[in-house]
Amino acid sequence: MGGTEEVADDDTLYVLTALLLTPAQFPSVLGDDFPEACAALGLEPYEDGYGLVLGQDAEGARWTVVVDDVSLVAVAIASWDCGMEYDLSPSDRSVVVVLPGWPLDVATVAPGVPAPHDPAEADAGRPPLVPPPTDVWGPAQRRLGADELALQWSTWRQRVADRVASGQPEKPEKGTAEAPEKDSGQEPEKEPEKAKERKGPRHEGVRRVLKELHGYVDETPPLGRVRSTFAPDGARMLRADGPGWSVVARTDDMAFVLLDDEPGEVLPVGRGPELPGLLAALDKMAVRPA
């Protein structure tokens, strides 16, 4: 995966991976929306976005190269996702800034160079980017947990279905984003006629999140707060974030909520009478990948 790139002072960068930083697709660890993610890297929130190229120099130091050639980076990522080789080598003219460190953990390392490490302070010019710690819970960890929920949607959805089928929807186990979820008090629907029996979620945090989501429909939030991507069977996968919360939902199904105030908890929200219309409205105003 990747190749080499000539960066500042003619140093060679061994490319390990790359990320998009656009309104529709950005590393959520950096912020709740596109402008916030850009600000975390000291960038202007240009709507065309950026590409983030992560690699090591000949000494093994970690660097994040920000480029404005978004299309080139997108092609590289698509090729790698398909198992194809692609030599990502942006031109010097496309480089916006070179930042020390990586904002995320990278599993691979460049062969034949020292182990990954942050560059010396004299070379960096600013504190290095570092992945968020794993032993605490906060906004970054909450957003990463939502990323994982979106990736493992089928697994989490089956857990909820199994709980309902077992007749124990009100006694969930506590856990993290890799463990059983906590119940929001509104169990998923199996039959439309049961909707009238629901009175909405009893969990105060979930009620607050749903209220703020309705606010997004009424007044457009910062760019990238609500994003829509492909899902099977003609549905869309929605991702929404706000101050202290994240939501992952499918337009044809239910939603999951994560809160800063409840470390590691995953709160399921059944469709009920309200959720379908809310998700449809959010999907209409969400940003989508080009």
C-alpha cells in the first residue's frame, strides 16, 4: 500500500495509508463536523477538502502530509480497498502543509526504516499529532465508537433482535462498543401496528439527542454534522454528531446513540412512530460522498 513522496527539504516519505478530509468523509476522531476537524489540523475548512497522507521518513519519524489533490487520494484509497496496488505520490505543488505525527494509529510500518516515532521537536515545529488515548472516554472515543457501530451494523442489529426475541429487552448488560449495549427504553419495532403503544424513549439523554436532531432539520448545522452513505437494500446509513453525542442509524431501521456522559454505553432507539420521518428528513439534508 502506498509509495514514496518527496516532502519538505527533499526528505522521502514512505506512504503507509491515506485519509480523506472532506465534508462528507473525514476522520471523526478530529471533530464533530468538517470545520472542527479542519481546525484540529490548523486548516481552513475549504469545501473541496483535503487528502491526508500518513507515512514515515527515512529516520522512521511519523508525518501527516496534507494535500489539496483530493481526487488523487480518493483513487488511491479506492484502489487499496479493492486490494490493488497504487503508488500514491502527490506532487510537491499539491502539498498544503506537513504536520508531525499521526492523528490515528497505523498498523503497518515502512520496511527498512526505524520503528515509528514522533520527529524531534526541532524538526516538528509544533506538537505532534497523536491518536486519542484508549483508557479514557471522551468526544474522540465516542466518535470512534460510532465509527465502529457503523462498520459492524449487522452485528449490533442482531444483538438487539436477539434480546427482543428472548423477551428481555428491559434488562440489557452494560458494556463498551465491543460489548452488549444498554437499552434506551424504546425497544425496536417488529410490527408496525405496535407503534401506537410506544411513548418514545425514556432515557433523558436519548430524548435530548432526538430533540437536537430535529433542530438540525429546522436549522442547518455546521457542515458535516450529518452525513449519509450507502447501505444495502436501497437504504442509507446516517451518521450525526453533536455536542456530547453521536448517532448511527439506517433509514430503513433503527438508531444507536452514544453519549459523552455515559462512557462506553450504546443506546438503541427503535423506530416507533417518530424515527422514520426524522431519519428521512436528516437524509435529505445530509452531505454525501461525491
